Amino acid sequence: MKEVIIGFLGCGNVGGGVWNLLENFRKEIAHRNHLSIRVKKVLVRDVSKARSCAVPAELLTTNVEDVVSDPEISIVVEFMGGEQPATEYMLRALNAGKTVVTANKVALALNWHRLQAAAQEKNVGLYYEASVCGAIPIINVLQNSLQANRIGHMMGIINGTTNYILSRMYENGEDYKDVLGDAQRLGLAEPNPAADVEGLDAAYKLSIMASLAFHGRVPFPKVYTEGITRLTAMDISCGKEMGYVLKLLAIAKRDGNTVQVRVHPTFLPDSHPLSSVNGSFNAVYLQGHACQEMMLQGRGAGDMPTASAVVSDILRASTAEIHAHPTFSNTAEADPSLTFDDNWQCQYFLRISVEDRPGVLAKIAGWLAQENVSIAKMLQKGKADNDRVPLIIVTHAAPEKSLRKAIEAFDKDVCTVESVIRVEV
Amino acid sequence: MKEVIIGFLGCGNVGGGVWNLLENFRKEIAHRNHLSIRVKKVLVRDVSKARSCAVPAELLTTNVEDVVSDPEISIVVEFMGGEQPATEYMLRALNAGKTVVTANKVALALNWHRLQAAAQEKNVGLYYEASVCGAIPIINVLQNSLQANRIGHMMGIINGTTNYILSRMYENGEDYKDVLGDAQRLGLAEPNPAADVEGLDAAYKLSIMASLAFHGRVPFPKVYTEGITRLTAMDISCGKEMGYVLKLLAIAKRDGNTVQVRVHPTFLPDSHPLSSVNGSFNAVYLQGHACQEMMLQGRGAGDMPTASAVVSDILRASTAEIHAHPTFSNTAEADPSLTFDDNWQCQYFLRISVEDRPGVLAKIAGWLAQENVSIAKMLQKGKADNDRVPLIIVTHAAPEKSLRKAIEAFDKDVCTVESVIRVEV
């Protein structure tokens, strides 16, 4: 039996989950993997703080050197979150010849090139299954199951907080602010929810997933990001009436070497496999030229689902003879072979308040037609409060910039565009 | 760049798909994996037969020795299907020190212990991602992502032919025989459809998946198997009315060391993630104690999806330093640590023709109650042709044997049990 001695950087919910899983699964790990995993040191901010796991007090330390410089420790597992000091600590561990397992999407998305370079320099491993989508094994699948695929298309529900909020708005017609408040009370949203509701969390994850799917670095700043804060119950109910479900989607598409990466609220047909992924579940739907359509669905957060991914990385790192790394040129900048397209084509859902008089519809259709945007579906609702009538238009696929230009030409005296929401099929 | 020389056993649809994928993806494989894969010999029955892929004539051979005994060939890929001669040929390849990649569920399910023993004896690999569920990477995920999970529950739609038939019966109210005929004309069902519609295909796959999920050999004969041939449009429409969707499910459950493995038609609530997996799609839903609920969905058959899995195995086999094998005792017999339960608990859907007179319902409820089976839902339909009325009962969860015993006690003069279909939730 091989003994593997590891250290933790951080010991919050996920760290506690990993501790508990390693403890309670000790017998199975010994039997199945012929491994004994021993946690030697755990870096914390405050050794006296109460914890959800029973880490013995003598393992706790506030000195990072005890973890990253202990020659006995061969694997350092990082759960601190945030870019710094996590990145610097991981770099120190890698430079000291230790393999790093991380659950930290921010540090990885922003400093992957530095971390990978250090790992390759020292011939050690860098593992990050838990950095995206919790228990869903999307990293392993992209790296070890879909190698022979040209992935053209990847769409994911990769933020549980926003999916919980949007699922409730869809089911019950509730308002954004009310559901957000509930989610905060239930611990499903942070007191400062910006990273989730503004789409940043999803954008970090998409940067990692798209880089692996497209075999070229897709840096975080290249991801177009739009959050869910301006969505209304009215938009969702009008979409529902037309057979659409609203999701915060992370979308990566590739056509030749042109790629688009974007996170934004998106209407999907209610028959789409992603449409029935509700609550705090995550899912990634993708299409490869060989595998065709595939979807992975599961728990994208939570201490035990995330621990499941972390421990699978620890076990793989412990048995690997050679640590594999992505073979693309991993730099801070975007892969020079990729062209980033910000004028993507999709359909658009427009909610417009219009003057209720003859000829208005013809005008709107005309303004859209001037930019070659044509109308696929329309729905006119009863009178609204302000004497204007809500009109819903779903366009055929059109370039983003044409749609924006068409809308700019709308005469404000005739109609006001209340919402523009992208529609994917 | 490392050159890997491989040989094919068989060259039907899947073999042709693998040939085409290796050819068309040659540049990417060189770039991403630093590998050049060369097919040196292809065993076929008839060298003059027209093929869907452009294998050069000089590679074709009818002599298996050209593949399994060529010292240059390091990986043998098997697409022959069926237990023999595929098993013997794979054993010869393994004994000659070659790694084997197979898409053959029958040979693997029946002779896994012999194949693994030969591979371990010679320190070579045995890879079989393509043997179950086409492109869906369930083997990789069970082995390399869910190692730290106690899997309690796995339910799969793992046969595309039957899922196509049941999806159409559900959507359109069509009869089994009509849809089967269509499926045969479309090439979605074999001229002799027995292996699919009797559930054997799913049972082979479940034997493999359950062995990996439970870390103990679950031999094929231990899988209870019941097909879809006796299902009627009436059962499906009555179930639909009660909120159920009918699927041929492969089910594996574990409680302590007691396991149940079974393939049979199953009603699922229409809100279950598996209920919306339609047509020829496959999906596996599972629950682990750490990862919680997870579902993988994709193309379970077809030349390119299966080739996606085969080529991923070829690439992994080509780069592996050590070939991993399951660590459970892989014997012909069931793992002695597992107890197989054939008296599982589930809910039951009963379609009964009853005499339309007072007291009948009380009698039926009484017969069920005698075996402690209680009624969860009931639906009485209008008059049927034969003066009897269709009555649908869905029971609460009850042991299979109690339910069977209760039904035996039903008085044939009062009612006839037309269908018994298990219900999972």
C-alpha cells in the first residue's frame, strides 16, 4: 500500500467535505486504489475557529510554509478561492515539486498559464476537475473521452445560484428581487451576489471549459458577460407562453478557427435538454463531430459533490506515472490561432411597448428589415398600465450588431424596447 | 512523434467509422497527442466486399494471424461482435502482448475475467468504453471520476432500439408491432430484433456497468431480464394519463452488500430526468454518496459516436504508462461479497379487466392487502369491448414476491390482470 501525504490550503465547506470523504472512504480507497491518503497539514486563517469537519487541532497551521515547503507532502490541495493569495501559494507548491489539486476557478482561469508552466517545469501535476461544475466530470470527459472530437458547440448551465433563481421565476412567476432574497436566506446566494448574478462565475468556468474544448487558450476577458439582474417576471412569462425557458447560459461555439464565448440570459425551446435542468443543478450540453450530441448533468456545487471531484483528482494524481497537461500553447493571451467573434448570430426576443395605433407594427417590421432582421414569431398582449401595449417579437437568426443597429433606429415616440433577450435553439 | 501501429478485427460500420475518424483526424491527433496511429492490417471475412470506408485493399486479410501475431502491431481493435470467435481472437492478441480495445459488449460481459486475466498476465491494456452506450463516457466516468463514491443507484436507458419504439408508442399511441416494423425498415432494429426487444443487449451492458459501479463482478446471468414485446398502446396511454412515461430501464441498486440488477419495462414519473430522453438517445442516471445525482446522456449507437469512444480508448492506450484494471476479483462467478436480491421493492402499475359491479374494487383491495400491498393511485376507464371495465391501480412500494402472490389470489371470474409494469420514482 502506497502512502500519499497531502496538505490542504484552506478548510472551508469544500475542504471539510474532502476531509470527511477521505476519512469515511479510507477503507474503500485502500481496497480499490491500494492507497492510504494522509492529510498532514491544513492551512487556515484562524486555528481556533469552529469547523464542520473533525480535523485534529495539531494539523492546523496559519503558516503556509508548513504546507508548501514540507518535503513529505507530495500533493497540495487548494480550497481558498479567489485569485490571491491562492495563486501564489499554488505556485510555491508547484515550484517545490508538489502536485496541485485545485477547486479554484478564479485562480485557474486567470493564472492557468503560470500554474501549468510551473507544473511542467517541475514535472508535477495540476488537477482542476472541481474548479468547474462541482461533481460533473466535464474536465475528465473533455480531456480523456472526447479527444477525437472537433467540438463545435457547447452550452452550459454552470451557475447553480442563477439557475435556482430563474427556475423559481419561471415556475412561480416571482420577481427577481424576491427570489434573490430567499436564495440568500437559504444560503444559495452570497450576501454580495454579484459574482453569480452578473455572470462572472460562469465566465471564469467557461474560459476554462472552452480552452479545453477548443484546444487553445480562451482567456477570461474574451468572454462576453451579461447577468440576470435586469430580467423581469414579465419577460419570463411572455417567453413561457411562446414555448421558451429562460436560462443563464454559458455558450462556446466554434466554426473553423472562429470562436464565440459568451454568458448571458438565453431563451431555449422548452423541448431542449437543458430546459429541464432546474434548481441548483448544472449541466453541459455539447456537440462533437464524432460523438454528436452529449449532455452531462449533476450537482454543480455543494461540499460533497465538489469533494467527489477533488478526491477523484487526488486519487488520479496519486496513481499517475506521468501527469498530463493540455498540449495547447497556454499563455496569458488568447491562442493566436483563434479569432474571437463578437458579432454572433442568434435569434432575439424583443419585448417592446408600442403605441396602440394602426401602422406601428409595419414601422417596427420596417426598421428591422432595414438591417435584414426578419420576424419569426409575434405575440401581442392586452393593454398595459401606461396606455402602451406590450408586443413580443422573436426574430429569425441575425447578427448581433445588425439587431442592435435596427433597434437604435426605433422611434421612441412610437415604441420603447423594454427587453432584448437572445434565443438559442 | 510516436508511431503506434494497430490492427482491426472486423471492419463493419463501427470499424469503418474508426478508420474514417483516424484518417480525418490525423492532423489533430498528431498536434494534440503527438501520436501517429497507423492501421496495418484489417481482418475481414471477405476481402472483395464493398465497404463504407476506404481501407486500401492491401491492408485486408482473412487470416487472423496477420493481426494478432504481427510483432509490429501493439494495439488490436475488435469490432466483430458476438461472443466467438471474437473472445478467442482477443485472447490471442492479449497473450501475444498486445493491448486490446473492444466495442463488444457480449464478449466482454461473458468473458471479462478471461480477458482481464490475460491482459494482467502480459501487462497490457484492455479498453472497452465503446462496449456500452456508444459515445457516452460512462466507463471512464465510473473508473476515473467517481472512484470516491459509493454508488447506490444506477438507472439507464441503454438500448436505442427499444427507446425509439417506446418513444413513438408514447408520442403517437402506436402499436408495438407497427413501430417495430418501421424501425426495421429504418435500420433502427435488426431483422431479428430479439436481442434488443427482449432486453438482452441492455442486460449485457448492465452486467459491465454494474460490475464497475459496485466494484464486484456482476455476471450477465444474474441480471433479471424482461423485454418490451408484450407492452400495449393501452398500457402506455393509461400510464401517460397518470403522469408516467414508459422506458426499458436497466436498473442496478445497492444497499449494503445486497444488490439488484434488472432490465424491464418501467414507468417513470414524467418529471424524472430519464423521462425526456427520447428516440435513439441513451442515458445513465446515477446517485453516489458524494456526487449525489448525476446523468450522462448521448448517442448510444451509430458508427461515429461509437468510433468517438473507440478512438478515445486507442489514444489513452497509446499514451498510458501503466494500463489500469478494475481491482475487484474478476471471476466468472458473482463476487462472493455481493448478495443478489430478486425480491426487490418497487411500485407496480396493474391494468386489470374487472366485472362492472359493486364490491369488485373492495375484493381487489382485499387481495392486495392480504399481502400488505397498498394502493397509491387508481384510475377507472370507460367500458371496454368485452363488458369488462379497465381498472388501473398503482400500488405503493411492495416486494415483488408479495405482489406476485397477491395477484395469484385474484379470482379470475371477477377480474383478469392484463398487465403488470414496475414503477420507479
